[in-house]
Amino acid sequence: MRKKGCFCKRPFNFCVRYTTIKDQHQLNEEIRDRELRVISATGEQLGIMSAAEALRLAEEADLDLVKISPNAVPPVCKIMNYGKFKFEQAKKEKENRKNQKVVELKEIYLSMTIDVGDLNVKAKKTLEMLEDGNKVKVSIRMRGRQMAHAAMGVDVMKRFFDMLGGKAVMDKAPKTEGRNILMILSPAK
């Protein structure tokens, strides 16, 4: 009773399938290719050689043999200090995450019968969101007989956009979608 795709002779409950993690590199004895293109620790091309010979060179330099590009023909390996390499890679990823700005999509609700004062308050709040670097989704939900006058809602949206005074760019123009009228704004650059 073997698991499908498994070649061991253990019963189903004890069968273990080994997988490799994609982002980890093969090191030293794990590299079993016949031929490798080897790069030295200084970045110099050492040429194509067997895995055993490349491993011997790495051990002489007291460094690791790391498979950098497994899909190349022949695979590319580099002689390097793997611990230092992983540390620098983690440091770069941390720096990239720190510098990354997440843009959120905020939402402002209007109504077809909104007055000028309320529209000014909503415009001021929208400008604050845009200055923070976020995109803003402006929406109007039509109720009852308002569905017959969707053009009035689109006019309210256009008037609202004009109140923003060029500090916003219209990513998506006001459009009626069912009971809603939607417009998406992003900060002007």
C-alpha cells in the first residue's frame, strides 16, 4: 500500500516525500552535476570543470561552492562565503521592505443631493488622503427614483473633481455600474 508517486516500501502512513525549497541554493556536496561553470570569489571566470574539481578548489580557499544559476547550461557555481552571502541578502531584503510604500485605496461616499458645504468637507478630506499618497475611490449609491437620473450623479462627481483643484488625477472617469457611480482618483505628480 504505497503512496502514489512514492518509491519507498513503507506503509502509507509512514511515507515521507522530500522536496527542495526553491529559494535555497545548493551547496558543496549537494551539487551533483557532471559539468559546472565556476566563478572564483573575486568574480574571475575559472571555466567549465567537474563538480569534484570545483569542490576541491572551494575547500582549498576555505569557502563554499554555491550553485547560483541552476537552469543555465552548464549550471553556474560560485566560490563564496555562503553565510556572509545569506546575511547580505537578508539585509537587502529588509532595506527594500523598509523603503517600500504601500498605496491604499481609500473610499469617500457622496450622495446625489449633497450640498456645497458638505461637498467642500468631503473634498478637503479627499485632499488629505491624496497628500498621504493614497488612491481614493469616490462613490455614489443611487436609491429608488435616482436610478432614472444617473446623469445628475455624474455631474456631482465632475463638480467634486473640479473642487480638488488639479491636485488629483482621474484614473477612472465617473461611470455608472448598476446602482453605483464610481470614480477613482490618484495624487497628481
